[in-house]
Amino acid sequence: MQLTGKQNRYLRGLGHQLKPVVFVGKEEINDAVIAATEEALETHELIKVKLQEGCMSDRKEIAAELSQATGAAVAQILGRTMLLYRPSKEQKINLPKS
């Protein structure tokens, strides 16, 4: 899924007040993390994922792996936190047109 610059800015604005709902630790990306991310995306559409201190992988690699495994778009990577977006069946977030 590819987002335009306008859509990215919109999602970053919405994601500013969100708390992380998925945490990636020293186990890094495994089936449990992917399942938790899938569930959170289906429920919320826009989620924050936090890399904990034990995670030694590069944050961009983790974001790419998670987005590929879940079909989500990476809206932002800031520090050890990333913002993922994937529309759900009900489509709660209306993205601006490009």
C-alpha cells in the first residue's frame, strides 16, 4: 500500500496522540507480533508500534517486515516508534484524496 504525502501528513496528525499498542522486544518479529499487529490494525486501522530496548534490529527493517507481513503502510518512523496504517472493512479513517 502506497500513501501520498498529503495522506501521510494526515495520518501523522491523527497518530500524534495515540499510545503504542504493539511492542517489539528481543524476540523481534515473530508470528505472535504479526498476529497482534494484524488484530490491532483490524480494530484501529492506525496504530503505533514501539521497539523496546532489547530489539537490536534496525527500525526501518522492522517497519518494512511488519508492513509487508500485514499489508500495512508505514506512515511514520520516529525514534523507536512507528506508525502503521491499513484500512479495515468498516474503514473508520477517511484519507484525503491525493
